[in-house]
Amino acid sequence: MSRIARRSVLAAAFWLAACVVQNQDLPPFGAAESGLPPPAPGLTRLYFYRLLEPYEFPTGTIVYLNGRAVGYARNGAVMYRDVPPGTYDVSVLSRGAYPYQFATLTVASDQVWYIRIESLLSQSCGGSRENCAGEVFTVRLVDPARARLEIAPLGFDRG
């Protein structure tokens, strides 16, 4: 194995270990979900999550609803907020722009929405973390059946 290949394998192993350690203090969402209180009557639950992306930046990003910070989306974690019916502009702190980067949703009482925060390393840094000054994030609405599968193994962030 060449010297460069060995270094690449070692770097990937350390990066993956760092991502796992980052969320080891969080219980798996699949195990924590049954203990969550239901939303108060008339409210809607919004789940925000980031898939574990070991090759992306391990940092998270601030989540905003109508310009107001409501939480921090960590790599490999899920959080939720209960909100009253209404229209919400969902955005995140991003170092760059991307077409259709954010979402607007109109929610009614007693609904559940799943919002995946995605990192676009290839768009923000040309695919290289070494030459990157910041990260581009996007917001995606996800089908509930798919989202439930995606969030089950993620860490549950109570914050």
C-alpha cells in the first residue's frame, strides 16, 4: 500500500471516529422516541435532522424559523420543535448560496413534518475541506416514511 493510500485510510478512520465521538453522548432517537411527550393539542411537531456525514464537516448549523434561531442541527443528530399552525420560512446558517436552499411550509394543527439539513461540501469547497472557508447547507422536506427510517439511528438532541 502506498504511503498516500495509508495516510488517506488513516485520515478517514480518524475522521469517522471523531464523528462517532461527537454524538456518543446522545441516545439513539429510535430508543428515545417512545419516551417523548406528544405535542400539546393544536401544535405541530417539526423534526430537524442531519444524517451522519463522516466526510463532511463535523460542525452543525443554526436552524431558523421565520428568522428566529430555534436550535442547532448537529451532524448525525435529530431534534424537534413544536409550533402553532402557520407559515414558516425554514432556513439555516450557511456560508454560501444554493438554488432552492431553504423551504417555506404551511402547517396545520396536529401534523408532523421532517426536515433534513444537508451539507454540500462539493458546492462550498470544490470537494476539499482543506481549502474551505465555510460550508453550504440546504433544507429539504422529507417524506415521513423515509424520514422515520433515516432518523432512527441518529442521536437524539434534547436541546
